[in-house]
Amino acid sequence: MVETLEQTLKIGILTASFLGRFNHSLMANKKVKKQEFEEGNIFKCFDNSSSNE
């Protein structure tokens, strides 16, 4: 009983650390995409102001 509990805990810790890394990489990708999107909007604003003049 104790051995299986230890194994379950080890598997749980490994899974949690893997999911943590996976989630971290997803968040990093989202941050990059958001930054690109914001930069794109900034360029669009500049384009609009130059075409209005």
C-alpha cells in the first residue's frame, strides 16, 4: 500500500512538472503572438494617420 502511494505521488509530481513546463511554453507562445498583434496594430495606426493627411 505504501509503495503504491509513493509511486502515485512520484507520477503525480512528474505529471505536474511536465504540465507546468507545457503550460509555461503555451503562455510564452501566447505572449509572443499578443506582442506581434499589438505591434501590427501600432503599424496600422501609423498607416491610417499617414493616409488621412
